[in-house]
Amino acid sequence: MPAELHTTLTPDTPVRYLKGVGPKTAERFEKLGILTLSDLLCHYPRRYLDFSKPYSIAEAPADTECVVKAEVFAKPGGRILPGGRRMERITAGDDVSSLEITWFNNPYAAQKLELGQEYYFQGIVTGGMLRRQMVNPQVRTDAQVKSSPFEAVYPQTEGLTSSAIAKCVRQLLPHAELLPDPLPSEMLKKYRLLSKADAVRAIHCPATEEEAFAARRRLIYEELLVLQLGIGRMKNHGAASTGAPMKKADASPFWESLSFSPTGAQRRAVEEILTDMSGETSMNRLLQGDVGSGKTLVAAAAIWACIRAGYQAALLAPTEILASQHAENLNRLLSPFGMRVALLTGGMKAAARRTTLAAIRDDEADLIVGTHAILSEGVEFARLGLAVVDEQHRFGVRQRGLLAEKAANPHLLVMSATPIPRTLGLLMYGDLDISILDELPPGRKPVKTRCITGKKRADLYGFLDREIDSGRQVYIVCPAIEDAGGSGLNAVKSYYEDIAKAYLPDRRVGLMHGKLKPKEKAEVMDDFKSGRLDALVSTTVIEVGVDVPNATVMVIENAERYGLSALHQLRGRVGRGAAESWCFLVSDNASESVQKRLKFLCSTSDGFAVAQYDLETRGPGDFFGSRQHGLPTLQIADLMNDTRTLHAAQSEAAALLAEDPLLERPEHALLARQVEQMFDKASAMN
């Protein structure tokens, strides 16, 4: 392994070729998604420590990370503590106050400081006004602060600190020109943007706040432009002539076969879908609706129309439990018309899988319901006309594409129960038209939601016991499978043994989590659905779509661990029957912001209001989860706060694609490569 940077560097040179990066450090970089020098240069700081505006000791805010400027007054020397730890201490001060500074197991930190010299100390100030203290601060000299007033703070991982990352980045900054600039020079002039190399140098090591702002503006614009080009290209691709032309169906026979009346919103959505499916180009539509709004019935009507027109349909669900439930429900709706439903999941035995694959290939199955197994090689459709993707946020855009590639431009309907404010929805699903179900079926009562602390657990279980006595069932959701040592999380296994079974000793309590085998999950869920279990202790495996009308109580432990939209989804598992239903958010987190969020959920049952609040308070990263629901992960742009840049990028992307739909011109080659890289990375993560 070369110890020094050498002249034959490329953006794809592995990061292990950097000086000081051995195999272990390279593995840690990989955990951050950093494999190459290009990845490292594009690993942007999440914030900066500003050494240019230090506090005096007296004015330094307590218990907050800050920078204090002070002179070293005394160096009493170190001592060994019980257990072998070494402690170093100095006293620093200014004209008004003194500051006691301590380091543990770092003798060099104190030794290198000179008496009578001023330094900048960055850390957390504790103690009262008479005795202020700081532990393990970072130290800068006046010369260091003048040459580099802002220190970048990077997203880090175990064993790889922000300062270690910064050291590696600094080695690379003289080579920032390695990164090709995908933006044409006229675009840089039009929007007054820095070059890529200048922006990368400035984002990592800005001399002023203005320089950091200009660098961020350039890099955000580039990222949003590439995102919009990728989404726009998918829309262009989806607008191809359909391989499943059909006349517009009249849905009356389907509606008349039901034992209840659909809502106006359901009829309206079906009308939009059937109109799309009778067009010359493939339908690309998102069906969005709150928990319990009846999306499955709308999908069933679309599937019915597709099969009537002589084509097969496929429905892709995120879990085997949900796929099985969909197959059962859709079979009930479609079998009166003689339509044949097949189930295809990864957990099937080889013989059953072979039989099902033959039925799909030989046109003996009209609707195929399944998990990711539908996307695998060997699944061949005789005449796929419609692909339905349930819970779109669980799938990446590429997986939608894989399903669409199973035939010549089939119609595509994606469904999401995660309400998304419309402007953000148009960005996320820019390649899709949108139908919204904004009515709940009659008879659905809002779920009563309450916040409680763990101290009320005995009262809560008394309530659960009474509900079970009335013939009802309850869900209890925990955020982890195993105990995370010392984290205070109620892990599902220990909760099941130590709490649920102890507080409900005479009840039938089941356990469900993602590490169970598919067959075991199906058995537990079947026991709960059929009433053989009174309570189900589970992870969020039950978040999506599972329908047990007799379940009336949802208990969510460590509720502060979830976004509001996820809590709203979990709450939607109850209240599906006629009985009054309850959701209890259990949290011992006393933080004002946490309590405010949880109380907001108690005050509304409107999923769109919940989503808007979640976006405003937590931002899109948390709202969409760590993988942003199938969108490429954005490294620097913020979908909520960078809307002006987003609009500029959207209009520029539309103009570019109007001239060069496939980005084939030489001047767009680098942009095309960036789009491929962004969306390839997204599909690998989803």
C-alpha cells in the first residue's frame, strides 16, 4: 500500500491509498459510504466550529458546546487516578474569570501549552460562575485560528472521529480538481456559481461565512439538478407507448359486486386510473391516502379492469405478511369474476414456487401478488399489463423500474399510506401523477391517543386486561429486537418475557419480530388474526397494512424513537372495527420538544397534518427514514429549506431534458454520469 499520495490519482482511487489510512480505517470509511477519493471529497461537513467568535469565560453559555479564549495561568501537573487513568489539569483565565481545564489519558494536550500564552478552547463549559470547568477541549492557537477560523464537523462512525476524517480530507484538498465539474460553464455564469473544485475546497475549509454559503449554494444546486434530471428521465421513460393498450372500462360491475358503497374519493381515483389506462402511453400514477382510506379497494378495481381487458396484473408488497393478506382479500374481490390469484414469496418451498412460476408464464394466473420475489430472475409474465406497488416508500425507484421491465411498458400504480405534503410529493414522485384519497369509509372512528410515562404501566395493563375481558385484542410495539446495552430501550424479546407476560399472566401473548422465519411470522399473525392470541408484542413489522378489526388498543413503547408519521401508521392498525379504539404513546423522555411532538399526535388524526408537522420539526431525512423512501440520499441539499434552489434546478432540468431527453450530447456526459451514480447508489441501498 503506498504511504504517500501519488500523481496518478483519479476520482475512483480507493480511499486506502491515502497516507495514514490502513485496512481498518478503510473499513470504517466504508460504513460511511466512502470507498473512493471522490466519495471522501464529497463527504461534506454537517456544521462548523467557529473559532473566530470566542466567548469570555463569564459569558460562555453553560452546558453548550462553545469556544472560549483564555490565557494559561497555571499547570499543576498530572496525576494517576484509581483504575490507572491519568488526569492532566491546567488553569486558564481572562480579566474577569478563571477556567479549570481537565484532560483524561492525554498528557500531551497539557504539556504543549505554554504559561502566559492565550489559546482558544472548544468544548462544553460546566459549573457555576465562581468555578467554571471544561473537560477534554480542542485547543487552537491564534495563528491556527487566523489561517482556518472554521473547523468542519463531519458525520462520523465508531472508531473514526470527525477530526480523523478532517485530517484525511485536508490531504486531498490540493487535489480537488480531481472531481470533474458536471455543470456547463454557461450555467455557472447564469447562476453565479463557484466551480466544483473551488466549492469543494471552500465547503471543507471556508475562510468566511460567506465563502461557506457560496460553496453550499453551488453544491446544493448541483445535487438538486442531478436529482431532478434523474426523476425527469424516469418520467420520459415512463411516457413511452404502452404495451397494454385497452379501452376505457366501466367500473359499474365491480362496484355492484361489493356489499358496501365505495367513498366518493375511491370512485374518483378509480376514474382517474381507468382514464390513464386507456391512454396511448403507460400510466404512472401514485395513489396516496391516509391510514384506512381504502387504497386496496381502488387497486382491486384497477386490477379487475386490467384482467377484463385480457392482461395479467402484479401487486408487489413489502412483507410476506402483507402479501398474504393482499392475496386473500383480492381473491375474495376477484374470484366472483372467475379471476385467478397466485401468491409468490421468497419463503415458498421449491415445488410450490415452480408450480406458481409455470402458472405465471403459461397465463394460468391473472393476478400475481408477492414480495421482492416478483422482481427476481426466472419470473416471466405471459402478458403483464399492470404493476401495482404497495407502500411505495419501502421500494426504491429502481425496483419500480425492475417491475416495469417485466413487460413492454406496463401501466404502473404505486400506493403510499404515508401522507406527504403535495409540493414535496411532486418532487419525490416527479415521475408520477398523483391521486389522493381524502375521505375515510363511513363508520371509521378516530383512535383516541394518549401520552403516558412508564410509571403508569400498571394502570395501562389493567386497562389492557379489561379490553381483553371484553373480547378485544391489543398490540404492543417496541423499537428493538435485542436489548441495546444501557440504552433504556424496551427490546421486544425482554419486554415480552419480563413485562407483557408478567403484567398479563393469564393472557395468550404472542411475539413477532423481523428475525423470525417467514413461516413463523405467518403462524403468529394467523394466531392473532383468528383470535387465538389476546396480545401481540411486536416490532414495527406490523406497521404496514396488517388488518385485524378486533384489535382495539395500540401501545407504543419508547414512542420518542419514532417519527410522527411512523407513529400515525402504527396507530392506524387499530380502529378498523366498530368498537372504540385507543393508542398509548409510552415515553419517559422529558425533553420539551419530544413531549410537544407526542402531544401534537394526540391532538389530531389527520395524516397530512401529521406529515407536515413531522417535516417542519424533524426535516425530510427523519420523515422519510434513513433511506428517504426510495429517493437517492441527499448529501447536502434539504428538501424543505432549499426550495428556491430546488425550483431553479427543476426548471433547468426540464429545459435540459426538452433539448436532450437522454442526456446524450457530449456537454451533458458528466451530468448523465452523475445521474447514473446517484440513482445506482439509491437502488443499492433500497
